[in-house]
Amino acid sequence: MTTLKNNLLKPKDYITTDTMKIHTLKKMLMTLGLTASLASATWAAETVKVGVLHSLSGTMAISETSLKDVLLFTFDEINKSGGVMGKMIEPVVVDPASNWPLFAEKAKQLLEEDKVSVVFGCWTSVSRKSVLPVFEKDNGLLFYPVQYEGEELSKNIFYTAEAVNQQAVPAVDYMLAEGKKKFYLLGSDYVYPRTTNKILKQYLKSKGIPDSDIEEIYTPFGHTDYQTIVAAVKKFAAGGKACIISTLNGDTNVPFFKEFANAGLTSENCPVVSFSISEDEFRGLPAKDLVGHLGCWTYFMSIKSPENTAFVDNFMSWIKEPKVTGVDYKVTGVDAKKRVTCSPMNLSRMGVYLWKQGVEKAGTFDVDKVREALIGQKFKGPAGEVTMQDNHHLINNVFIGETLATGQFKIIKTLGAVPGEPFSEKFLTKTTASAK
């Protein structure tokens, strides 16, 4: 018994060196495991998941890929400055592949599986309308950054982009002021062009343009054969004072403008004002053939302001070595060649900052509280200060630009602080009354 007692009191006397190594190793592994678990829990607590819902393949990738890029750039920008309420933004990027039903599936994944706090995404109105029921069912929050037809207002969507009265109507007003009397409405065959043109036909009628001087044609997404349509346009424009209002979307603009130029049509004999061609789309278009044609947006890369200079310079630097600071996320698929900035990119970025300000004002990521806090938020962006209205649309400056051979726009008209109005009946009624 004495021997046993002594052995218990003196473990060094009977524990071998190998046994000590095993015990030490077990202790180290336990400690490391605990530390890793704590680190994992701390990491999760210090990030907020944010969804990116843009087509990175298919016909709309020509437009939407750059919105994904600018969102990641903005997340990095915000994370470098401390994040949102001390949390780093953790991107969750999905590719709905220009497939409208897939947009709804991916939205459901982001909200129900990934548990994101907010989603930035969609380009076409059909994609937005596809995801709308999902956001309303799950009470998610979507920031939509692309010009659209209006006639919609959801408590679950903030529409940071141009409504009809901030793009289509000012563009038509400009063409009327330039003496245009005949309007050829050419668009892709889906919600945005058809609804916008329905509104414009009413607007043109209120301005004295008869139905006989308005043509309306639609082509499918990805359409490539514009020979017949351009021949009809040439005939339509033969008498002079004609213009094209284009709501063509995506890569179908490439064959249209090539055929347009081949037919001998120019900005002199039939100017085109496009609502879906920004500086970014120009990278894939024959810019020299589009000189003099017009665009109407709430931002152009050529705007001279300290905020725009910083935005452009910082984005161009970021794409050379793209990353999202503060989170374990690898940025892929960013092409640094011939990059530009454009209105949808600017509106995407401003949407993130407005959401950040709403979260910080609310003191929480709770959707209902953030939604309330967003109303009245202001942000001084590259094209001037914007204000979020209670109709979830921005008060924003509007610019009409003329295209240059460089693929940039020369600003030829500025309209300051135009409140976005989603419902056409309000501004059409006002226009008709003033015409009388």
C-alpha cells in the first residue's frame, strides 16, 4: 500500500516519456479544437451575409457581370472602413444565368438557406417580377438598380434606378424639342419595353403626335437578324424628322447597331436614344458607328465631380487586384481590360451605401426596421446627392448624353433633382393638364 501511495503522489516516477508526449498532444489538440470553434463562432458573429443576384452567363451577362463586380468593390470599400455596425460584409454570389424562373429559385436560396440580410440584384423587369413573390413571402429586402417601367411598388423592394419619368419621358421631351415628329419604338419583347412604350405612346399623343407617326416593334432576347427591321426603319425615316426610341436589352444591341450602320443610317438622319446602352455595353459595340446617338441616365462616367473621380479611380485600381477585405471570400471572374463605370453600376453602389445607412440608423439588420429607417436617407454620390423617398424611389439628377467615338457620353442636357415616380397616371395626368 505504501508503494501504491508513493506512486500516486509521485507521478513522474512511473509516467514514461512517451506517455507524457501522448498526454501533452491530447491537451494541445483539445485546446486547438476549442480555439478553432471559438474563432469560427467569432468569425460568424463578425460578418453579415449579403446576396448578389445577377446573371453571370447567358444573354444578360454582357450587362449584369459588371454589377456583380461593382458590388464586390463596394463591399470591399465598406469593409475597409469598418463594415456595417462593426460587421464585415460577406458576399453570397449566385448566377441565375439569364433564366427568369431560376432567378426565383436563387432568390429563395439566398433568403431561406443562406439567410442573407439583403439582396442586390436583377436587371430585367421579368427577373424582378419573378423574384418579387419570394421577397414578399419571406419578407426579404431587394435593391433593384436598373431603369424600369414603373407601375409597381413593393415594400420589399427599393428601386434605386431611373423610373420612366427620369429617363424615357425626358428623352422624348428632348427629341420633341429637337423637332422630331416621328417615333419608332423598338424594344426587346418583355415587360419593360412593352410597358414603357405603352406609356410613351400616351405621352406622345398628349404632345400632338398621331398614331400614324408612331411605329412599335419587338424582338426576342438574343435576336440577331435585324435586316428587315432596319430596312423598315430606313423607310420610316426617309421623310426626315424621325428618331428611334430603343429599349433593346442585352447583347442583341450588337447586331442591331451593326445593321443600322451598314444600311447607311446615322445619328444625323435617324438618331437613336437608347435606355439600356450605357458605357459598359459600349465595350461590346462598334462605338465609332454610334457617334451622335443619345442616352439618358442619372449618371455618366464623364461627370466632373470629386466623388466621381474617386469612384472611377478607386474602381479601376480595385479590378487589378480584386478582393473583399475582412472575409474569407475569393473574388473570381473579374476582367480588368477596358473597364468603365455606368449608371447601373453607380446605382448599385449607392444602394449598398443607402442600405448601410439604414441599418446604422435602425441599429439592427431587421428588415422591417431597416425599411423604415431608409426613408429620407441621403447620399452624395458621383452624380450628386440622392434622397430615398417613401415610395422607395430616389430623387436624382437626370442627364442626356451624346455618344462619342471613345464610347463615352458628352452631357448635353441636365435636369436637376427629379423625384422618381413609379405610377405613370400621376405624371401623365399632370402633363395632359398642363398641355390644355
